[in-house]
Amino acid sequence: MSLTGSDASNHHAGTSAQVIAFLHDHGATDQEIQDAISAGMVDLLVADKLFLPGGPRYTILELCNRAGVDIETIKSIWRALGFTDVGDDEKVFTELDIDAAKMIREMMDNGVVDRNDAVGMARVIGSSMARIAEAEILPSMPTARFYKESDDQIAEAYRIAGLAVVWMPTMGKILEYVWRRHLQDALRRAMLVRVGAGEGSSPVFAVGFADMVGFTMLSEHLDEEELSSLISRFEQVSHDVVATAGGRVVKMIGDEVMFVADSPFIAANIGVMLAEAYADDDMLTDVRVGISYGSVLVHEGDYFGSVVNMASRIVETTSPGTVTVSSDLARALTADPEFNSSDMVLRQIRPRNLKGIGRTSLWALSRHGTEPLTFDRWLAARFEKFADVGHNIDELRERGEQLLARGRLSILTGVGAKDAEEEPGNTVSGEPEDEVSVEAGPVVSGEPEDEVSVEAGPVVSGEPEDEVSVEAGPVVSGEPEDTRSEGQDNQ
């Protein structure tokens, strides 16, 4: 029940008194509070006092003197954490910054880390924490109230204070818990890799990429809320499938997920499961999956090397809804009893020219008994799926445009909207289902200009593995392996 009249006034006065008392308890001066009220920024002042107790009071030189760390090390770590450079005379550092700098110095003094290690860890921690912080202020999260716009700054400040008092210590404990679990898991994997590969050998992993088809086109037709839901669903399915099958998501790269697995069989299973999961999802488009296998360089939680580049290039030539693997992975799978007793099969396809790598032998991976995915079958399924999705997304927009167009026609011609709709040859009313079918074609490849050449004859070729390809340029040139789309190396 809302408050009115004197009750509302008394309630607001009480809230203001509590906010001011809260700010005083957290070190705010009367002048700071008055300035914040005048500027309409009381909620920001509350946030500053909560997140940076004591407030900024030290320059970078004062920080270095108090922590006993040289200025170049402090600047390098500060940048690695993701923060911009500060002037020598700017007072931006707090007691928290001094405490953190002292802890880093102690670790370096005790030989736990050297300067390069400290900067590298700061880079990993900074990027991870930045993502966590951004996620915490998403509109769907309770902490969205931290930046929620309101005409009542006192009420917002009061909500922020109440939420943060509970949220911050809880999140701190959760972050420590997750870190401990991941640290134990990472140490265990490292020890197992060392035993299996031998001392001094590079670790061997299967590396895969799954790329969502038609994401660019979809993103242009969705509003922010719909696009956010699409991305969240893509990430959810990727993480669920990869973790369920025993792999690890390394990172999300826009509309692509990179994953690794300790064994070839696990990677193969992940690839097939991803293709199936996206094909069955009404909200998402198909994915192409490319997987390679071999020695990799592990650095700051990421993976590098020729195996990673190979997997990245393979996915660019893979047809929607299918899985393509390197010869190294295919050989490892055929020698794996677990794979040979599974329901998965390998089928060699024509070699491809991979950018920066050259002509490469590749294999298609699928479930046993699965029919080759011809272009006609894939196209029919996609049209049916996207006709429904596109219709649901655009229905209201299309109806509105039709009504506006009818209204303009009525003004210009004097014909009523109903008459205009029924008049022979009138194109105003249109049929939404026809418009959807026109837009559905580009979804196949995400490249409308290639759509015409896709139908130029892939079905005639008798090569099931190539029929599905929506990278239509190859069909025109007659050299599919040389003209497929190419991306950048994963450095």
C-alpha cells in the first residue's frame, strides 16, 4: 500500500535521516552529503562509500611509499587489473589499495611470485572480476538496483545501502568458494597431465569451437531484450553440454564457444551433443563444430598453438548442424575402444584448404545411423523453424507497419482502410507469412549474397558432406576447399 500526504512526507524524512546516518557511519562529511544532494547523486555517494571505504586519499607516489613497492610495478599491475592510468598528483587510491599492494610485495619478497607472474595474475583476475561485476548489474539481477534510474535519489540510496550490506559479504564468500573449487580442479588436472605426458612435455588436449549460424542476421532483427535472451540461451546450452560431457568451456567469443577436453572421446561426444542440442532448441540456430587434437600451450587460463588454430579454421569450413574433426583426432578416436563401442562414426570428407595451414584432410563425425544431412533437408528444417521464430518476433511490428500504411493510403486516396485491404492489386495489407519466408533465406548462412549460389547445384554433386554447406561461393568456383569463408587465427 502506498503512502500519501503527511504519511509519505514522514516516511521520506525518515528514509533521508537513515541514509544520512549511514553515510556518516561510513566516513562521509556533511559537505560531501550536501554536495551529493545538490547534484542529485546521493545514491552514487552511498555506492562509493560502500565499495571503497575511507574514500580516495592517496596519490600513486604515496601508495608506493606506504606499500614499499616501486612505481613501475604498481603501474603495471594497475593496468593489468584493467584500470586506466592516473596522474601522479591525483588522489584516487584508498587504504584497500595500500593493503593489496603490501600483499603483492610480500608474495614477491617470499619468492611466491616474481614481477612478471604478479602482472600476469593481475591480468587474469582483472578480466574475470570485470566480467563478474558487469554481470552483477544486469537488469535481470537484484543488483541492477545499484544503477536503477529514479526521481527519488534518497529512496534509491536507501535501497542500495540495504541491498549492498547483504550482497557484498555474501558474494565475497561465494567467490572464494568457487575459486577454491576451481583451484583444486586445476591442480588435479595439471598433476594428471604431468603424469600422462611426462616431465617437460607439452600437455595434450582436444580443442573445439562451436559457432552459431546466422547470428549476425538474427541480431539485426531482435531488440535488446530479445538479443540478450538469445545470447544467454546460447551460453547456457554451451556450458551445460560441455560440462555434462566432461569438458571445460575456455571462453565465449561472441557467437562462438571454445572448449577443451582431456580425451578425444570426450571431445567427440561434446561436438555431437552440441550439434544435437542446438538443432533441437526452438530458440537457437544450428552450430558448426570443429575439433582438433594435440599438444597445446596453456597460458593464463587460455590455450594456444597450432592445434587451436586448426580447430578454429576447421569450424569455418564446417556445414551447419555438423561436426568436422582433424585427422589427428580421427586417428586417436579410431584407436580408442570407448569410441569404437559407441554410437558415433567417422566419415572422411574431401580435403579443405585452411587459411594459413594449407590443404588438410578432414573427417565428419556423427551418430551411427544418422542420415547424411543434405542441403534440401537442412534448408527445409531451417525454413520451418525460422518461419515460426521470425513470425513471433516480427508479428506486432508488421501489423503496426500495415496499419500505418493503410492509414496513409486512406488519407491520400479517400479509400477506407478496409476497402484498401480488399481492393484488387492493393499491396498495402501484404501477408506476414510471405515476408517471413523472404527473410528466412539469409538465416541459412548469415550471408544473403551467397544464398543464390547455394542452390546452384550442391545436391547434384553427390557429396553429402558438402551439400549442406551454406558457404555457397565454393559451388560456383568448383573449388569448395579454396573459397570457403575464412576467419582469423586464434592467437
